[in-house]
Amino acid sequence: MFRPERPVDQSVLTGNRKLVDAIDRRNVLRGTLSLGALTLLSGCDVTEEEPVQTFLRAVSAWNDRVQSVIFRPDHLAPTFSPAQVVKPPRFNAYYDVADVKPIDGASWRLELSGRIADKRPWTARQIYDLPQQEIIIRHVCVEGWDYIGQWSGPNLKNFLERVGADLTAKYVYFHCNDDYTESIDMAAALHPQTILATRYANETIADPFGYPLRLRTSTKLGYKNAKWIRAIEVTNTFTETFWSEQGFNWFAGI
Amino acid sequence: MSASSVKSLTRKELAHKERRLHPLPVRVMHWINAVAIFIMIGSGWKIYNDDVLFGWLHFPDALIIGKWAQHGLQWHFFGMWIFVLNGLAYLSYGIASGRFRQKLLPISLRELFATIGDALRFHLAHDDLTHYNAVQKILYLGVMLIGILIVISGLALWKPVQFSDLASLFGTFQTIRLVHFLCMTAIVGFLAVHIALALLVPQTILAMLTGGPVVKSDAAADAKPTPAR
């Protein structure tokens, strides 16, 4: 009665097989002991120890699976009025705004790879000429801050259909000009409020915020929304992304 | 009751003849909760520090769990399972066994004023650990309600889109953060009183480890309202 219609997506488990296999009883026991020690030694830094990290990352992989069950594919995030939009948007990257390397829109190409039928690269002009969808949604950063942003651009599902992507594949990866990588599960990629953003508040996106192309989805934390995209890859193979490699939760659903 | 008399009885006989102030499930869940609260507060402070609500308030590094942001988050989203599952088990047990009704209800206003008066005159009685005074009853019930609210606000923070109806009850995203933070503050306040009083009357700590004094096994007698001192 309470079973989801589809079985739980095993992709995260498969992708983290190494981690999950690492949860043997000895490790859990060791983790528990460390946890016990932690309660006695407040302030001591044990969180970087390998067994503790292994255990916590396995919990994070479990949380990925829980979140994919919680996710409602047709449920829309709250939207807001243009008057509530913050201009300019708040900058965030793994480096300072002064270190942003602007992209030349004329020579930029969007590469397509993986399980996509038509892999011809796209120019900025071609993408900007596609039908644009506008969403005014809340950006939630993992740190705790948030703001209302007004984004427009081609709907990602429409784009993936147009290029003949395998919509039954597990992941959509975004490779970025600043060597950033992010990936989202296919369910989030097909969500009606997931777009390849080209404009912010009716203006072409400025350099610090991802010109010429970035991802904007209403269902993920800020860091999942890759900026300065240079390639989109549709795949069934999980590889760690920029932040998940460092221990941040991969699914990062909101 | 002497230790030797306990030894002479088998565990099964003991269960039949004696009921302790804190039955084993309560003790186990109490200490699991203590560990969970410790993890949640320490890691929560780390998460808070990365984007503070109040410019004047940063938690010292010595008191937080998780060296970097991701570690604080990892601990928090691990600890939440212990806190929520153990909390649900505790609430179910407390309601199903009648413990909450027996120990925490009713709260009489007269008894409340009397207890506060006694406390101010340093005449607070603690010779009978099995009876909770009105202030204790209010604190225990209150911290349980806060515990429920901190989970609900945490759920709204974690999933403001999937549970958007729940999140909208609070208002903006920052309001949810504030509610979550204030619940934490209330719990820390409770802990300060709870731990200070436990240290002042150490037999309460012993009771939470060994079970404490035997209470009458006649449930009907327990259910009767206890006279105010």
C-alpha cells in the first residue's frame, strides 16, 4: 500500500557501491566507538578520520536514496512576483567573483555527449533562439541563505527531447568552463521547473552568474545549478561531482 | 532496596515484583537521545556558523562538530535519524505505557505556584524522585513539544519545495531557520537547568542509569493524582 509505484532508484547505490560495501560490521563498530569517544571529547576533531568519513558518506548515500523517494516529479515549487526579485542575483562559486573568467559567447559551443542521438554542438545564438520559459523561484544555498530570482531559458526536458537524449538514463552531467562538474538525477532534469537559463530578470545573464548558459532548477540546492556550462552528458554511470567528492550530499534535493 | 536483594532475584521475577522509576526502555532511549542531541547541536552550530542569523553570534570552534561545512552537514543528517527514530519510539512508549499520563499529568496551577515558592526559598523537596513537581512536569512536557517543533521546522528547512505547504506555514525560508534556531536555544536552556539540577541531586543520574527506586506496581495507585507534597 505504501510502496512507491516504481522501485527505489538503485543508481545511487550502484554508483556508491564501493562506499556501501565498505560498511562492514567492523567499520560500523569502529564508527560507533569513535562516536562514543566523541561524546566524551567535545571539540576534538575526529570527523576527518577515515572510518568516520566512510561511515558518514555511506549515510549520505542512504540519504540520497531517501530523497529520491521523497521527490515528487510533478510538484511545483512556490513561485513569486517580479517585485520580489533580487537584482543582481547573489554570487557564489568556489572562488571569488574577481576570478570569474568571462566566456566569449561568439566562439562558445555547447557540446553534447553520452546517451544523446544528435550530438551536434550548439551555438549560443541557436540556444537563445529556442522557446524561453520563465521561472521566479527561490534559490536556497546549503549555507542557509536564500533569495528570489527570475530566470528564463529553454526548458531542459524539451531540450533533451529535441536532441534525442535517452530520458530513461539515470543522470544528466554538466561540465563547466571553470572545471566545475555537477550532475542531477533524470527525474529532476525532467521536472517542469528545470531550465537551461540564459536570462536573469529579462536581461542576458551577466558573466559572474553563468553567461552564456547555466542550469536553474527549483528542486535542488544552489550548488547543483551549474554555471558556465560547456558540455551536457547523459549517462548511466555515476562519477563524483565537484562538491560530492568533498563530502557534500550528492542528491541535494530541496 | 539493597543490591543483594536484586541479585537474589532473576530478571523475570524482578519484572513481576518491581517496577522501577525509569524502566529499561526509558533509560536506553534517554541516553540515545543524549548522544543524538549532542550531535545535532554541535553540528547545527557548525552549519549556523557558515551563514549566521545574528552578526554578533558565532559558536566557538571548540564547541562545534565538523571541521568543514560538509562535515557539519554529514553529522547533522546522520544525527537526525537517531534523534527522530528514537524520539518517535520514546513518544510512542510514553503514550502507550501511560507513563506520560502518570508522571506528567495533571499539572495544577496551585502546585506550580507552590513549587516556584519552594524553589525561591531553596526548600525544593527532592526526597521522592518518583514524583515530579509542577515545574518539572512543565519543563518535560515543554521540551517534548519543542523537540517535535524542531523536527517539523527541520523538515521544512530540508525540503522547502517537496513539503512546500508545511514550509509556507512558517513564512519565509529565513523564518523557518529562525524557528529551528529558537527551538535549539530552548533545548540548550532546558539542558542547562536539567544538567545543573541532576548534578545537584546526583541520585537522579544514578536512577537514569540503574532504574532508580521501585515504584508501586499497582497501576491504579499510580494513576491517582499524587497529593502535592
